Amino acid sequence: MTPREPQAVINGHETADRAAVRDLHNFIGGAWSRSDSTRHGEVRNPVSDELLARVPLGAASDVDRAVQAALKAYPGWRRTPPVNRVRFMFALKNLMEKRFDDIASTITLEHGKTLDESRSSVRRAIDNVDLATGIPTRMQGTSLEDIATGIDCHTVRQPLGVFAAITPFNFPAMVPMWFLPHAVACGNCFIVKPSERVPLSQMLIFELIQEAGFPDGVVNLVHGAKEAVDAILDHPGIAGVSFVGSSPVAHYVYRRAAETGKRVQALGGAKNFVLVMPDADLPRAAAVSTESCFGCAGERCLANSVVLAVGDAYPKMKELLVSEARKITVGDGLEAGVTMGPLITRQHREKVLGYIEKGLREGAKLILDGRGYQDPKHPEGYFLGPTIFEGVTPDMTIGREEIFGPVLCLMKANDFDEAVGIVRRHELGNATSIFTSSGKWAREYRYRVEPSMLGVNIGVAAPMAFFPFGGAKGSFYGDLKAHGQDSIDFYTDKKVVITRWF
């Protein structure tokens, strides 16, 4: 087993000794092993710029070893009755509950989000493991006798082999669990390629997977960057791929994996609008919209980063949004009272700053400028304060592109139809929300706009594990989405058996 990951401080107490900086290993065939790659990336604490670990950038040979281990394990795992397979899920769930705060603090250490935000994401991860324990019921087929005289028909769901997930930096513990528990409980074997920016929490979870006693090769972890990704997309031994990330990369993953005949679900980026009608509870709409945009420093695909205020709601929302944003406390996410942490890397902070400069050049007006924020305790951290633009139009870069940072854009629509038109014209369609006291407007909005996840008086329209998660238009490539019933359909094939006996 690899040494324990460096843990953080919770409520002023060390949860574990900080380990020395080291090279991270892959988990293949039930054992930790070194990568063949000679290139390494750095995992740094976004609060302090402290070097936490070195992560291998991956090699095609690493992926192949993981696939071969999974293929070797697959026949025995498929023959394992579902009621026996899910016993490992019960064990994993209990271990994750036991190490709940360790996982959460590791997320905050490597990512920078607040401890409360990390805890919420760990809970969502465990929810998916919990849901997978119901596979013996959820995976059942259907039957009908006498479809013709003396002929019966039934369907059974069968696993397909080896699947892989390529996961993002923003929810390092949660997103892999959108896929792994469901695939494995259905009888498949699995490979996780976590983000090279935040591998530590996934390493800790794989320690728990090992402790839970999964058979060797059923679950595997391979670190890496583009070479490892391409090896996953091209490998003939992999039956399907799940991906979460930006839309351009989602399209690349979908196209390249589909060309080799794989099943693919590729969840892309977002430019989410929250439409605020004049009849809404405006103080609540402002408070919820502010949390939606600035939660996790804006680094989440469900952030409502554009407030589209209709008519008279615009001037009132402008004032309220600034007031709410000023209440945000920026700093180290492990400290009590902090409500927004830093951005993931220095390079990403510079990218977000570039969007702010571009917004100014294109004519938007800053009504709250977070560029000057510097944390007095951590001057080397990748911090940026909450930033709000007004006068944003749909043709501006900041009104079109996903910024993925703590930047809120305030747009105006003269009426409901104009607002709907703005949302419909955007090429992305991940999530959206409407704030209104009118059931008529809420229904019209649900009926007419395309984003697949929609909130009514809700800031973050995040489906629970038993509902599907995924967007529309350029925010999603594929047809079966993450978790919910879609996960069973994605990870199994429905075999139809038609029977006549003489």
C-alpha cells in the first residue's frame, strides 16, 4: 500500500502527519506500482503554493497494464452474483464514512475549496456508492409470456467488460464515483484516470477500495495526462469511456472513442443562466445566485455564472448581488468562517484575469473588482476575490465562454421572451434556473429552454444520485448520462431471449 496522503488541519488539530513529498503510484491489479512515465507534474496546495506531491504524467504502457489486469479479472467478476458484488460496495461505503473528514480535508488541501464544500462533495460520492448497492434490483430485466402462441420473451442485462473514466479537477472525490460504483456493481471492471492536478483524494479512496477487499484487477487507477487519455480512448480492450471536462475536450473524447466503437458519455462545459423575473423574491434570488456563482470559486459546471434579470428586476438585482458578494470571506478553506477558497493553479488564475481584462475591453462595467485581493496569511496563494460585471451582452466573450472562476455576469432582458431567446441561442446547455413566484413562468421556462438540469427557485440544479446528471447541446456528447437509471443502461447490454419449447 502506498504511504498515507498528507492530511490537513481540522479545527486546529492535525489529522495525520504530513508525509514527505513523493512520487505517486498507480493502482493496477490490486497492487501499487510505479508508472513507466519519466515525466512528472506537480501537485501544489493552491493556498500556499506548497509542493505536496509529484504525479506521473502517464504512459500508454501503464494503461495497457491496467486494461490487461481488468480483462483478466472480468470473467470471474462477471460470474460473481450481484448480491455478492454489492457486498464490496457496502464495505467501501462504511470505510468512506469512517474516513469522511480525511477525504474532505485532502480535497481542500489539493484543490482549495472550503471544507464544507469538500464535505458536501464527499457526501455526494458516498450517495453513489450507496445507490450501487441496489444493483440486484435495479439491474433486473423484463419478461412477457405468449408474445405469440407458445412463445415467451424476456430480457437480461449483461455487463460488457472494461470501462474507464477520465475525471476533472473540480470534484476529485465525487465525479469518479458517478461512474465507478455503478459500472462495477453491474459486473464490469474499471479504470479511473483522475486529474493530474488533484490525485491525492482519489489515492486515498483507492486505499479504501483496497481495504474493502475488491478482487485484484476489478478496479484500477492510472495517473497521467494526454498520453494516458489517448491510450484509454484507443485501447481495444476498453468497452466504454466516461468523461467530465471542458466542451472542446469532451467533443474530442467522444469522437475519438466512438471511432473505435466504444460507448461514450462525455460531459462538457457550461455557461449557465439564472433568469430572475420581477415577481421573484429578489433578496433570496440574489443570495442564492451569489452562492451558485461563487461557490467552489466558480470552478463547477453547475455555477449559474450569468444572472439574466428581466425588466424591473435588473437594477434591484444589481444592488443586491454586490451586497451579497461583499459578504464572501476569501481565504484558506480549512479555516473557520472562510466561504471561498483560491483557484486551482496560478495558471488558471491568470486565465480568469485574462477574461476580466477582455470583459473591460469589450465594454462591460466592473461593479465589484476582485483582482486586488491578496490573502495576508498566504501571499503566494492563487486567490481572486468575487468579481461582478454589469452591462454584459450575449455577444461579449465573457457572456459566451465559460470562465470557470469567481466572475458573475449581469445581463438584462426586457421581457420573458427575450430572456428565453438569449438562453436558447447559446451553444451550451448544461443547467439553468429561474426565480419567480409564477407557476406559469416556471412551466414556460421548463418547456422552452434546452438545458437538461433546471432549477425553479434553486441556485444549483444538481440531481441526486438516483436521477441522471448531464447537459444538452454542446455541454454533452452521448445519449446516456451519469448516474441514475442511465448508468445501468450505459454499463450493460440488454439481451433479448425469445423462447419456444416443443
